[in-house]
Amino acid sequence: MAAKKRGARGVKYRRAGLAWPLAAAALGGAGAGAAGVVDNYPLLAAAVPGVALLLAGLTGRRYPLWPLLLGAWLLTWGGVLQEQASRLPPGLSGVDLGVSARVIEADDSAGIPRLLLSVDRCRAPPGLPRCDRLGKVRVSVYGEAPMRRGERWQMTLRLRPPHGFRNPGAFDYQAWLWREGLHATGYVRQSPAPVRTDAAAPSLKPRALSFIDRHAGDAATRRWLAALTLGESSRLTRDDWNLLNASGTTHLVVISGLHVGLVAGFGLWLSRAGARRLTPWNWRLRLWPWWAAAGCALGYALLAGLTPPATRALVMALVGLWALAGRHAPGAWQAWWLAMAIIAISDPLAVWRPGFWLSFVAVGWLIVIWQGRRRPTGWRGWLWALCRSQLLLAPIMAAAVLLAFGRVAPLAPLINLAAVPWMSMIMVPLALLGWLAAPLPYASEALWWLFGLTLDLLRGLLELAVTAAPLWEPPIGQIAAVAAALGLVALCWGLPAVARELRTLSLMLMLLAVVTVSPPALPEGALRVRIHDVGQGQLIELRTRHSRTLYDTGPRFRSGFMPLAGLWPPGQRFDRVIVSHRDTDHAGGIRALQEAHRVARWQAPAGDGVVAGQQPCRNGQRWQRNGVAFAHLWPPAKRPGELSPNDASCVLQVTAGKHRLLITGDVGARVERRLLSLVDAPVSVLVAGHHGSATSSGVQFVRSVAPRHAVFSAGRNNRFGHPVDRVVRRFRRQTSCLWSTAQDGALTFWLIPGEAVRVESEREVPGGERC
């Protein structure tokens, strides 16, 4: 009897399988390690430390299961904690550090070379924290020393801990740095000059890239060939990425299961054809063709650099080959869980990358919609299978993308319906055949010339789709509802035996959710003020019920990056843009604004030619929008010649009921004294002049204006020391509530008549002193 019970437990255990509890234990460890590490990950992850033991109890009590699950949990938990411990200590921010490092990647597509370094040794000045655990860093190079992949250099770095801007609905750079395992960012010091200690070891990828550069046609063809076949997506330009993001086709150029699967499938077809000729009597039983296909997939992933997407695709392809081989193969779901467990254990940070979940959601949903169905036959059957897969994938992937990124391309399902087969059946085979034909004269050039033609057609399709329907970004508070409606459509149409009435009802609910989604309208006479986090610069968005105004456009950095480019999807409309003056920290985002958005009216100080067709801002200009009064208080109509560019800044006062907002640009204390007779005091919200520098916010001005809230728009750890201590003390003596975009992230003030001023910050600062 006891033996029967043990046998029954064994059968139950075998049916349940080990893959899903192993994956759950690995995911639980990654979640526990991430709890509290990055401030936008929920602390709920801290509740999973016992998940391995719990799953062991649910799936059976076989003794070997406990240490295996516990080991998976410990590996991922320890891996995440190790990444956290490798970050640059805060005490070394802005300090010169002597390092010996190997160049992992070198990218100069932004105009200034950027390096990804693996630090071998790090030396900090005496008396400061040690940096010997520092791992990977991302730095810019402003000198002349050409640094190439694989080389080792002795250099001096000035670094800071991973940090990024925090704006609502925008890309979280800090979280991305953490997910990618980057422990610091900064730049290479040119004194003392960097010294190369070791040349790059012979490598296949640089030779392959050089071959593309010599034999491919135009620049676009070279960029896309490098991305599709070698995983060099860094070669794609910002315009390429903008087009892919806006059309919902970014997955097409990332080394994914599509590319690795094609290589593995082609290798399997060739090897099985060879086996059929060599052993025609039992070629179906031969195992070596499957090993050959696995070798092709592995070689391709190695050529692509085993980046996280390539590694994920390789693991899933190998598990798929194992399952398809039919020898002791797991079921489809066990293979799915096993791939998830292997990836999570080998790279614990992958669990926190959106691509990890998007790829597994896509594969899992394909298993659901095809499980129990016959394999398609003939070209018509495969064409129908492709269309059915894309149409049923569209709603579930739209929901996942919406939850992950907060925006979605409306025409992505239709675009992918054409783009996926075009890419998988024509473009990728042409690209790979070009490599196979490399030994033949002019063969690669001909094949890659055809690839360039297909690329032009694809780009034309994407541009047409983006023009017709740009990225759609629902309000943050309604993203979950829209995603739930899309998920309901996917379930009703993807699951078998669902009544037709329910399927129709799900479509109606989805359309209702999409059509009725709109941001909550501001009441008449109300104003929403958002001071964006753009580093050492200024960008302020003013919204009334039906109007949208920008004050300044943010900075443009030495690398060419403009923070404004990442704040909104393309196609936004602004009724008025006021550029306080022409300094780069205020006017640096103009080009990004002109390229991606529409502006009805530009204003800037007379003589500051920031854009063509601008109108001058001057004292006495007044206008109203939806019950909110706007007024320029400065500069005067006749600009005195002695005014510096800073002192000629446009000064804006906005009145919403009894609430007043004052933005003074970079004017100094001398101009502030002249403004005292023009300002309606007291002020509800004051954006402190010149980012809180000592030249502005004079004692008399602060006392007279008496702001309830004072905001410093400044960069974290900026080299100017803004806001300076004595300016901060002036506002504290006035009992103003103090805010800083450097610490608080983007700040949103709601100025609604009859209500107290309401403030929202994107980053909570523990123990931060406010009022």
C-alpha cells in the first residue's frame, strides 16, 4: 500500500512537471532581490522569499525538489543583490577614479563616442569609499583617443551612480540602467591621457561589420544589415528607432526568436536533406540534424554577441528544437516554463526587462491558440495560419505593450500582418544568404542590393502608417482599463468554444473603452503646471481646459541628446511656445520640438532669433485661455542696450482665480527689483530664477513675492551647485515649500479656483523638508 502511495505521488509529480515550479522559484528570487532596489518596482516583490518552499509543497514532497527550487531562488536573489552591490558608491560621485577596463561596445552614432566598459580594477583616492566591486559602466569620450571593442585601457573616469530623469509617462532611464546591469555613468577624463594596455583580441564580429561596410549599398542598408544579422542595433539612427517605435515594429530589428528560429530552421532543413541522402532508409530517426540545427542557432547567437535578447531567443529555440525532436521531449508548456527558468537563472535582471515578458507572452499565447489544432499544410494553410496568428496576437500584445510602455501604435496589428512575413520570408533570408554567398564574387552585393530594395519598401510602409495613425497614449489612470479590454478581446477570440455573442460583446467593450478614453478635463479657470525633470535646464508645460503652452524647451547636451525628445509621442500640438532666452539650457530642445510636434505660435525676446517667424515677448502683453489670465511682465517694449541675454528673459505671470504662478527665466536681482511693482503678490508658485543661482532670488524679491511654493529647476549634482545654500535659506525664512526637479523629479501643480494648491512629485524623497 505504501509503495502504491509513493507511486501515485510520483505519477502526480511527473504530470505536474518540474519546469513551472523551477521557473516560479527563479522569478520569486528575482522579485525578492529587486524589492526596494529601484523605486518604481512594487515592494510586493518582498513577499515572495518563501515561494520555492511553497511550490515544493504544492508539487509533491520528493526530497530532491526542495534543494533544487531553493537553489534557483537563491541564485536569482543573489544575482540581483550582487548587481546592486556593484553600483558606484554615492560618495564617489564626481570623483576622478583610475580604472583599468576592457571596451565591450563602442558607439559613435550620436556624434560623441560612447563606451560600454567592463572594469577590471578601480582605484579611488585615499579616504574615500572603495570601488573595487564596480562592474560595467557607460561613459562618453570627448577626446581624440580612438577606443575600439575588445581593447584594454588605463584611464581616469569621472562617474556618478545610475540616475535618470523622472517624468510622467516618459522613459525611465534610471530603471533601464539598472535592468541592463550598468553600475555607473560618466565620461573619460583627458588628463591624464588614456593609455591602451592591450590590443583587441581577434574577433569575428568586427571583421563581419567591416565586410558589410565594404559590400553593402547605401548607409541605411548597412545599418539594418548590421542590426538584423549581427545584433548591432546601436548602428540604427534615432530616426530609425523613432519610426520603429511609432509603428509598433521594434521587435523586427531585435535579435529575437524570429531570427534565431529562421537560422535554426534553415540549418535543420539542410542537415535533414543531407541525412536523407546519406541514410535514406532511416533518415527520420537520425539525431545529428537536430544537433546541427542547434549548432547553427548557437553560432548565430554568438555572432550577435549573446546580448540578452539573443540569449533569450537562443534558449527558447534550443528548447523548441528539443521538443520538436520528439525524444524525451517536454510538452509545449513545460518547454515554455523551462526556457523561462533557464533565462531567469542565467540572467536574473532579465526578469525586469519588458522584452522578457513580451516575448514569453507572445509565445505562450501562440501555444494557447494553436494547441490541439492540426498542423497547416500547403501554402494556403500556412498563409491562413500566419494571418490567424497575427490577428489573434494583436490584442494581447497591444495590451502588454500598453502596460509596459504606456503607449501603443494603433495600426501595429495591420502593419505587422504585412511586415512580419515580409521580414521573415524575404528580408532576413536575403540578409543571411548574403553571408552564405560571401565567398562568391559580387554575390553578396547583389543579394544585399535586393535587401536594400525590400528595406525601402518596408520603410515606406512604416512611414505611411505612422503618418496615418501616430502613437496613441491614453491617460495614465486609464491604461489598465484599456489593456483589460484588449485582453478580454484576446481571450474571447483566442480561446476555443467561446460563444459568438461574447466575442461580439468583447469587441464592443473594447471599442467603447478606446473611444471613451480621454484625459480628465480641467474645470474652467483651472491651470495645471508641470515643471519637467530635464536636468540642468528648464521646461514647463501649462495646460488649461482647452489650451497647451510651453515655457522653454529644455537643454541640449553635448552628446546632442534633447530631453524633450523623450517626453511625448510625436504629433503633439502646442498653442504657444515661449522661449525665455536663447541659452542652450532653455532653448536646446527647439529642434526636437520642430521635428516631431506642431507649434501655433512662438515667442522669444526681441533680438533672440531662436526660430523663424517668432514674435517678441514684452511687458504689457496679455491674453486669456479658458478663464486663465496670462501676462508678460518683462522685458520692456524698448529693450535697454545694457540688458544681458539673461536679464532680457521673458517673465510670465499666470493667474487662475486667486492663485498666481510666476516664472522669471534667468533674470538677475537687479531686474527682480524692477519687477516688484509689476508682480501681483503673494505668489502661489514661483519657479526660482536662474535655477536657484546666487545672481537671482534676491532678499527683497523673495520677501515681497512671498511664494507659497518655490521650485528649483536644476540638474542632479550639477557643477554650478544650484540651488545655492543662501538662496535656499532665503526661501526657508519665508516659510516657502521648497521643491527641486533634481530630487523630486517632475512636479505637477494644480491651481484650481476655490481649492488649495495640490502638488504631485514623480520621485518621493524620504524625509525631504517641504514647508
